[in-house]
Amino acid sequence: MSFPATAKITKEGIIEIGGVSVEVLAEKFGTPLYVMDEQTIRQKCREYRLAFQNKYPNTSFIYASKALSTLSILKIVAEEGFGLDISSGGELYTALKAGVDPETIYFHGNNKPADEITEALEAKIGRFVVDNLEELNELNMQALKRGEKANILVRLNPGVEAHTHEFIQTGKIDSKFGFPQSGIPELIKKIKAAKAINFVGIHAHIGSQIFEADSFAKETDVLIELGAKFKKEGLEVKEINIGGGIGISYVDSDDPPPIEAFAEKIAAVLIEKAEAAGLDTPKLVLEPGRSIVGEAGITIYRVGSVKHIPGIRTYVSVDGGMLDNPRPILYGAQYKVLVANRALDEEKHKQTIGGRFCESGDILFKDVHIPMVKKDDLLVVFCTGAYGYSMASNYNRVPRPAMVLVNDGKAKLIIKRETYQDLIKNDILI
Ligand SMILES: Cc1ncc(COP(=O)(O)O)c(C=O)c1O
């Protein structure tokens, strides 16, 4: 499994990240606490750039902001030369407030509301990734009224099945996302008839937490084949966007190859097949989310109680859980956990770590082996940077945790802890 680039365990067994001890972070900012390591985020962006630089230089990267969208995080990825994948007006708003160049923004989604399309046109974003004919029509009408042309990619369903969890699989034929291949002839006709649409290219996303570079090679191959159909009808494919989905190592059994391995396979297919299919060295676009921020994040929890049920199990309850990290209850997602100040202890005991929320499924770790914990111990969960905060809720009316960014021995608050006032700010008492 992977730790943040700056994570360390001192000889006393205390975990540090970004040069700051987890105990100090918990003391200063409270728990539960999301901590993001700036160096890891920057390093991941650079790894992508470097890997593709030699293999296929005409590549650009957009960060899938659904993984974690906050002003400071978006500023960092933009500084690293990444554009942005957004899938809502809220993500657009956050991006604009973070100072992201609208030209670099791609708008995704299988049901973009008309007012969010308007907001995106007003912001002059770079690309709409059109998912269906209704959206094409709406976008064309709005752009026509404004006397503008909207640049589009179309999301296609390549029918490639990535080996990952069923719930986070989107590229197979039976999917709510994208145009089925049988719909391509009609789509081409409609694009050609749409006066305010500028066709730029094609897009697909085959799933998440993918470890097989071959899945992307297959997807690229299918997209080139489909792209040839557009080209034949006079629609030049200038961009092929293969989506996100490269996996990360949450636990020891997760063993994704390095980014270069993906770059090598994807570039090989593009170089070999694109020209033959009549596509003139299209720009390649990737939109990673999890692999940019996932490993950079940790969550710190404080233990509240330890309950021994003789002959059955030991339950440890922490002060967070399914609210700040819904992935375990949603997908059975697994993580690595360590005791913050006893990370080197050899003696381990089987314990089940539960959250504080009113769902018996709110279990973060079942039967995990860690040193025996007691009230007030701190637990550190690794790899929580992606799809934790962004999927968090206010279940049980509990305020969402704060987030800090660490670097070079300093910790900066980048999201304030919610307050009770925040919880009722939209409530109206009758
Ligand atoms: C269209 C699209 N692009 C990119 C991503 C990012 O995927 P990941 O975070 O697995 O890289 C997603 C995730 O759901 C997506 O739906």
C-alpha cells in the first residue's frame, strides 16, 4: 500500500506527515481531521506529465475534481499544469473561485441541468463532454442564442469492461453514461446539423481503481475505431479523451503498475493505430482524480470507546466514520490503519473499528490487527484523499471535519470544520 510521499514514522513510533506529527495536528485542529500532503499531490501530477512526455507528447491532463474539490487543492493542480474535469455547476463555481483558467475546463455529466449549461457557457469553458442527444440539443440552442459555438467531445460507451468493483464501473455496454455505439450514426447527423456546435473529439471513461494498462489500451483501440466513423463523415477527431480510473494502492494486495506502464501501452496503440485509421495524431487527454489526491490524504480519528464482547469481537468506536468516508459502507472499500503513536509496536490484537453513526454497517475496519487501543488513542487511516470529503454527508447532523494541507513542517487549514450553525443555515422554522 502507499503512504503520502512525506509520511514518516519516528523511532518512537509516531507518525508524521509533511514534517508535522499527527499528534500535533490532532491537538491543533481537532479530530476527525483530513490531512492532505501537498508534495504528494504535486509529485503525482509530475509523474503523469513525465510519463507521457516521452511516450506521447501531445497529451494534456485534466484533474477529475469530483475526487476532491476545494479551492486550495484546485489551485495546486492548476499550478502543476492540469486542466479540470467538472461535473456540476458547483464544481465549476469552485474552479472559477480557485482561479482555474476556464479554457482548461471540461464539463461532464449524464444530465447537465440547462442552467448549469448556461453557467458554463457564460464562464467560457473549454469543452462540453456531451452525453446524450437532449444535451446536444440544449447546448446547441443556448449557444445559438448567444451567437457562440460550443466546443464538444462526445462521450461514447466503448463497451470495455475494466476489472474493478461493479458499482464504480462505467464503461460496459449496460451503462447510464455515454452514447451506445448503435447511436453513433444518428449522433453524427445531429452534430453536423447543429449550427452552434464545434465537434472536437471523443471521450470514454471505463471505470475506476483500474490496475490493468491493457484495459486502457483496449479502450484507446476502440475509441480510434469509433473515431474513424466520425472522420469518415467529415468530423475530424482532434482529441481522444480516455477518462480517468488509474488505480492506487489502498492495501498491500493492491499493486498498480507505475504510470509509465499505462503511458507506454496507451501511446503504443495511439501511434500504431490512429494514423492508420485516418486520425491525424489526435491530442490525448487523461482525467485522473483518485491517483492525484488519493494517496496524499490521511484521516485522523480519536478513539472514544473500546467494547469487548467475550468470544465474539472487540469493537473500537472512533469519532468519525461513514460521514467523512462513505466508501467502506458503499463499496466495502478497504484501507490501511495505524495507531498514531504506536506505529512500530509489534504486538497486535484483532479489533473492529466502527464509526460513530447510527448504522450498524458503519464499520471502517473489520477484524483488523493493530496494537490494542484505548480511549483517546489516535488512529490514522491512509489513502483517504479521494472520494472521502467529496462524498461526505451530514448524517446524524454531525458537522463535517476540517481539512489541513501540510508541507515543509507547516500545516494550513484549507477547509474549516463545520459548525452547528452551518448545519441549520438553510433550515426554516415554521
Ligand atoms: C468521466 C470521469 N472522468 C474521470 C473520473 C476520475 O476517475 P478516477 O478518480 O478513478 O481517476 C471519473 C470518476 O468517476 C469519471 O466519471
